[in-house]
Amino acid sequence: MRFFTKKLSSYAAISMLMTLIAVIFLYIMGNALIQTTESYQQVAKAENVY
């Protein structure tokens, strides 16, 4: 029983780590998307695209 709980504990730690990595990845990608969109809008506004 002790081995089973230790195994579950390691699985929980790995799951938390993977979730944290996924959240950080989504934050970075979203931030990059926002910056790209803002720079595109500035260029488009300067060139009167829309």
C-alpha cells in the first residue's frame, strides 16, 4: 500500500508539473500573438489598409 501511494504521489507531481508547463506555454504563445496583432494593426493603420 505504501508503494501504491508513493507511485500516486509521483504521478500527481508529474501531472502538476506538466500542467504548469502547459499554462506557461499558453501564456507565452498568447502574449506573442497579441504583440504580433498589435504590431500588424499599427502597420496597417499607417498604410491605411483598413
